[in-house]
Amino acid sequence: MSNLIPVHPLEKRWIYVVLGVIALFLGAIFYTALVHQVHPPGAIETIDSATLHLGGEFAEDKLGVRTDADGHLRATLVAARYGFYPREIRVPEGLPITFRIASADVLHGMHVPMTNLDTMVVPGYVSTVTTTFPKPGEYPMLCNEYCGMGHDHMWSKVIVVSRESWKAAAPQTGR
Amino acid sequence: MKKACLCGLLLVAFGGPVVAEPSSKVAWTLETLALVKNGDREKGRQIAETCAACHASGPQPAGTTFPDLQGQLATYLYKQLRDYKDGTRASEIMAPITASLSDKDMADVAAWYSAQPAQAGAKAETVSETAERLVERGDGRRILPSCNACHESDGRGQTIDVPALAGQNPAYTEQTLLDYKSGARHNDIYGRMRTIARELGDEDIRQLARYYAGLKR
């Protein structure tokens, strides 16, 4: 084949580099998927964005962080132009917490810098992400999908508290 | 008895059977949008004859907090009427008036008022810099998006139910923002306007009301 189409040695070298990069990326994807269990969201769950507030999981009084009956932490949020509601949540460091978030209007993104919490919030769908916050502190929760003129002001606060002070403030249980 | 009391307390504390009402029962489903879109202006005009005592066209007498409705978004007007009727927006005046209106009546009235020419605002002689900054740029430190982001740069409002503010009676705008701030008005879904108003000082509110009163749509 190489006799039919002459390939310049420099070009050949670049082909190897590109193949190497592709192999590296694929390797990273397989490694994180197989070893660290990082997967794209599997279950597709739909919801009516227009009636979110009328009742059910995303009703106004159901939002926030609570502990389920089995002891698992769950944060229920709504993204709407221009903020995440509730505007401030407290979560513990080092404990797995599942975020459930829906959009009340247009496409949003939920991103907490310096953590791996990052998901698109597509109107009509519920986004579910489980994560663990490694370090206590105050973090912004930002919208990273352009959603309109106030997009750059769309952020809320996530306060990660140490496990000790989380236990001390236990009454959040059962909400 | 003690046990019953304790159970009751626990239920209240953990939100058992006490179900909070949504801040508004209006949902912008396709049916509701179609209902408002197809509002009959002529029928609306007839119903609106009762409204003219407080919501006539022309500038409001100084001091009254009745809003100008001419040229307002039909969807916004419809939502407010429904909220008055449902009790999610409290008003001793509007609750009995809306009690006898059907959803269709409300869509008709909304269609009539939204088709009327808006009040020509009288430009305020001096526009406060604070108000202008809030309107155009918001305030990052208070997590305040600019007013323009939702109410548009000319204050004409935005779909679906972000009200037009340009030319609005300043006494009404001021009172409304104060009510959002105190929580007396709470028919904004997910408390979006309450969250914003809580960050505003009373002087900011007064200046913003003056600013919007002076805008022409």
C-alpha cells in the first residue's frame, strides 16, 4: 500500500502521534468507566417543566437537602432563570449525596467548581448525579449553559461543612 | 394524649400531612397559553368596564398604588387574576372582584388590557446612578442579575409572565417591591422575585420605581 501512496516520513510521524492521542483518550475513558465507575447518566427520567411547582418532588416546599429513610442524602433543586433554588444549601464533607435537579424553563447547567459536580439540566428531564464533597468550604454553584441575559448572574451557594458539625446539626434528618 | 401531641408536633416539624400550597397555581401548559392567546378582546372590554374605576387609562392620581394595566402582557395579567382568585396573591379589593370570573373571562380581560396603548412615561429629571446600575448591570456581590435580563432594556417585560414595568405608576412598583421584600406578596414561583427584592434597600426600590415610571415602551 505504501508503495501506491507515498507518505512523507513527517506525516507518518504525525499519524502515529494522533493515533497515540486517540488511544490515550480511549484508555482514559475505559479506565474511568471500568475502574472508577464514571458513566454518562443512564436512566432517562422525564418531567413536565411547566407544572414543576404545582406538586411532587420539585414542589417549592420539597426543595433542599434531606436524608432519605435509608440514610442516604438527597439534594433536590430547581434551576430557573436566573438561579438555583434553594439559593443556599448545606451539605456534609465526605458523605455521598445524590443531587436531583430539574429546570423550570430553559436549558441550564449545574457546575460546582473544584468538585466533580457538573451536569446539564435539560427542560423536561430530571438530572441525577451522586457525588462526595472532599473538602469543607463555601462553593459557588454556577450555570454553565448559556440561558439568557442574566446567565452570568446565575449562581447559588453550596456550603460544605465538616462531618462533625454536620452530625451536630442533625435535625435536617427526615425533612 | 402526650403521645398524640408529640406525634402532631413531629408531623408539623417534618412536614407530614401539612402540605404547603404552591406560590401560584397557574402553570403555563399549552392549554393555558392557548386560552390566554385566544382571549376575546370585545368580551374583555365589556368586563373591564367594572375595572375602569381604578384602572382607567391616563395617569393615576398621585399617591394611589393602583397599577396601570394598559399594554401589560396578557399572560402576566391572566396569572395575576387567577392568583387573586386562588388567594395566592392577597388583596382585599381584588379577591371579591375575581371570585366571579371564569378562566375564560380572565383571558378576555387580559387580552383587552394588553391591546391598549401603554401609558407614556414621564422621564424622571434625574435618574439615580444606583438604579441605572441595577437595571443595566445588576450587582454581583448581592447575586442580583440586572433587571434588564428579564424585564428587557426598555422595560417591556418578557414571555411568559415577566411584567412590563415601563411607564408603571411608581407608587405601585415601589409598593410591589416592598411587598416582595417582606413576603407580603408571594405569588412568584420559587420565590424568584422575593429573593431579589430581599437584597434591595428601600432607597434602591424607590429609585427603581422612579426609573421605570420614566421609561417609554
